[in-house]
Amino acid sequence: MSSVLPGHTRIAEPELSFHPERTQNRSAHPLRGLLEFGPYSRSLLSTIADPVRVATLSPHGESVRMRNFIAEFEANHSPRERKSYLPEWPGFSKVFGLGLVAADAPGSHMELPADLDERIASSPKPHTVLAEAIGQALRHFTGESSDYEILMIMLPDRWEAGFEGPEEESFDLHDFIKAQLALKRLPSQLVRESKALSYNCRASVSWRLGIALYCKAGGVPWKLADSDPQVAFIGLSYALRPKSQGGQRFLTCCSQVFDADGAGLEFIAYDAAESEYKFFGENPYLSREEMRRVMARSLTLYQHRHAGRSPRHVFVHKTTEFKPREVEGVFDALGQIAAVDLLQIKDDTAWKGLRIDPSRSGGPKGQAAGYPLERGTMLPLSGTEALLWTAGDAPDVAEGGKHYFKEGKGIPDPIMMVRHAGHGGWEASADSVLALSKMNWNNDALYDRMPVTLRLASNLARTVATMSGLGPRPYPVRYFI
């Protein structure tokens, strides 16, 4: 039995803006845009320190290695991988217009105890030993210090046994460190030995960490070039706190609000009482009242940044379905907004798509192409479901118009957009999701598979679930990434 699907379309690669006023300063390639125009925030009056000073926490005897690593950001590096995408790294100051140096104030560089290696290797709970040692050292560093802007923490491969705890403890060292330092309001950069210090392609390391460090210092590398100023995006994610003995399990709900240009504002997170949420399988969902609260707080967050003005159109993204009472809670809070779209974005789908080129012999049958479907391909399935290939061939950005597939091999799966509220065609929803997949400032990649609304919201929810005494106040994202 055969079926006929609706015709597919392709959304052009979204362009990025690198200047708040010069609209011609734009590029679809984030790294080439930085090289040609500089970062978006360079022309703005800002509080970014020049130079950005980096404090360090390292294993015993490794402080000099960390200082050398920081100095390496000013060197030139040619790419050894992703050559059709990755340009040469000319030095941090040439890319961002300001310096990056190791802090020189006394006490800015600490080393962990000399016997930590032995204690980790001999302990049945290496994650506990490592967390205690790092947690004690972190007390030495203060947020909003006059001596440094960022704390860089080196994690050698030999400590890998302590990076995660057993499943029943739900311990992750990354989340533990980020939570500790976020409470101090101190941005941090974790540096894995094999992924940064000893990684073969120094250009890749410099681009990836250089962009992240610039953002954590308060900079904005780029924004979306084509955006409706009256549109806002909200990403929702949930994380469960582990249930302690005799205690309640709480749901941490994280909501991050984005401008129409894709720049993430602050986010809010809070714990819902156990009576205020239910489960559908393994997925939690909120009561109508709790959803109303989180959406009202999200709207207030947007209004505080826009002189009290409300957006005309709001897109709300989450990975799980919107239950009827959640939908009601959204509209209780956003009823005055002219248009509200509730989109479930599913990362795991059963759909596959192959690119078929015309037959070389001129026959009626085509043949499988050497590259996958182009990124931005969209296939509506119905009025409420559509497929979107956020991963795929991106010839618009490759050097010399060549093919560029970030993943390198395999057949990319589409994401599925499921509309639980909203009207009209799929173009606006798909275009915004594709554009927001380019707004993760914590790496150098052309795109993420998921939009930043969900990529960051899920990471933030997981991290804040480890924090005690969490209040409903807004949190800057740069302390958590």
C-alpha cells in the first residue's frame, strides 16, 4: 500500500547579525562572520573587561600548564579537521577585539591537594572524594571579583572515574561545579584534558572555547539577522530532584526566554510541590496553576527587558507533549497575546529521508546521492505534525560552495514538530526552530540538532535540580553553561 506525502520545501540557511545597526554585517557562517565583522557586542557600551582575566583551579603541579593554555589563545592555529567549515584561528584579540590573559592577582591560581590522585584511585566512591576536594577549593573563589572574570577548572582524564556517581545518586561533576559557582555568580569553564589541553586540532579548541569564554565574560558574539521584533520564544524543561529518604521528590521547572533575535535573556527555575505535578509514563507535567505561574513569570521576564512591552507572538517549546491542563495554564497567563504557538519538538522519530539524484545514465530512476538531505528540508505531515531536518548538508556555508555535513557520516534523522496550539502554515515555526539551532554560544558548530530554547533549558534544569534553596528570581545563563 503506497501513500502520497505533501510536497517538501527547503528553508534557506538563516543568517546571523554581527552589528546592532549595520544590517549589512551579516553572514550565514558564524565563524567567518566573526572574522569579517567582529562580535555583535563590540560596538556596544558594555561592561566586558579588557583584558578578560582568567583564574584557574588545577591538579597539583599543573598551574603552569594552565597558564600556557590560556596564553595559547593569542597564537595562530590552522585547522586540522572540518576544513570545509573551520577557518584559521588568528588569536583571541583579533577575533573579539579584546584580550584574554591569566589573572595576575595573588590567589587567582589554586592547585588541588597532591594526594588527590591516590585518594580517588583507592576510594569505592571516587566521585565523592573528587567533589569534596573541588568543593572545598571553590570556597576560595568569589563571584564578581575585582581580580578575575572567569574561573577555568582543569579535569584530567585520570580522574574520569569521579566524573559521575552511581545511577541511584544522580551525581554529575559538571552539574555540581556549575551549581556551586552559579550561587557565587562566577562564570566558569571546565577544561577536559583530552578534549582541550591535548586535543589534536588547536584551531578547533580555540574557536570552541574562545566563543564560550567571550560569552561567559558578558559578550554577545552574534544574533539572528532576520527576526520579527515582536516575537518571543520560551523553552520549557523539567528535572526531578532525587527523592531523599523520607522526603518528597520535587520537580524543577526551568523556563528560558529568548528575544526574537535569538539572544537568550535570563531564565527562571523553581521547585513545584509534589501535589502540583503528575506523571504520564516517565514524563512529568504541571498542573494548570503551576503552568500559569511559570508562563506569567516568563512573560514578566520578557517585559522587564522590553520597557513593559509584551510580544505580539509567543512560541513555547518543550520536548514532551502539552497536556490539556498545561495548555489551559499557558493561555491563562498569555491570553492577552495575539498569537501563541505551543510546539512539542521530538528529537527521536521513526522517519528517515534519503536524497535521490537524477540517474547519471538518464534513466527514469534516480540514485542515492553521496550526501544527505539538505539542512532546512521540511516535510509537513498534517496540520499538527511536520518533519524538519535541522541536521544535514549545508552547502550555503561550506568553503567554495562545497558540501558540508557536520556529523560527517550517517543518515541524519529529522526532528518532529507537533503543534498543540496555534494556527497557520508551518513556515514560521520551522524557520524559527532552524534559526534557533544556530544560537548556542557555548560551541563553534554551525548548528545543534535541537533549538537553543530546548538545548539550554534541559541543561539548566538538570543543573539547578542539584541546587538547594532555589528561589524564583531570574538567573543569568552565563553562570550555568
